Amino acid sequence: MGASTASTQLIFFISALVVSSIVVAVATRSVYDIANGIDDRSGIVEDQLATDIQIINDPSVVPNDPVLIYVKNVGKVTLSQDLVSVMIDGETVTNATMTVTGSSTDYWEPTSVLTISIDQSLAAGDHTVSVTTENGVTDKMDFRI
């Protein structure tokens, strides 16, 4: 009776070790995935916090046909001018030409100004322009033509 009980306990002990090893392996993988997700998200948040733009037009003197919008990168992150989106009066602008003052690259470095030329004539009255960066940072300006 003693050998049979010892054998049963040995089998249960080995089974417990196998099951606990599987649980540890699964838990380790889950913790690793969560840690990577947190690391990725923290990088995105860091970029968002370091990104800031400011529309520097005088709202009372916005050129029309083409509409010219001047946006300064006042943050600490270099941005891609190709990933900037512009909206006028709630509608996405698709015919905008963007150039960075003093640069021949597609990168919009801190302290530089992005000139957005929109080949469009706006009617007289109140308008709103909104500029959004690749990091989701937006600046908005109300102006009158």
C-alpha cells in the first residue's frame, strides 16, 4: 500500500510541475506582449506630447485664391509635411501644395514654417481652417475674407 501511494503522489507531483510550467510559459508570453504594447503606446504618447504646431496667419488678412496658411512647428519633433491634413470649413482639402520655408526636403523641422497653398477661392465671410499633424495634434483658426 505504501508503494502505490508514493507512486500516485509522484505522478501528481510531476503533473503539477508540467501544468505549472505551461501556466508560467503562457503568462510570460502575455506579460511580454503587454509590456511591448505599453512600450509602443508610450512612444506614441511621447511624440504627441512633444508635437505642437501653431497657425501664424493674421486672421484678418488671409490671402484668397490661392488661400495661403502659414503653420509653424513649435514642438520638438520633426514632422513629415506629406502627412499633414488640412480642413477648411469642415471639409478636407485635397488640392493643397505644402512647402517648408528654407527646406527642400519633405520634413518639417522644429521652428520652421510650413506654407500651405490651397488652390481655391473662398466666398466672402467667416471661415475656419484646421491643420492636423501625423501625431494627431491640431491647430485651428477662424478667419474672415
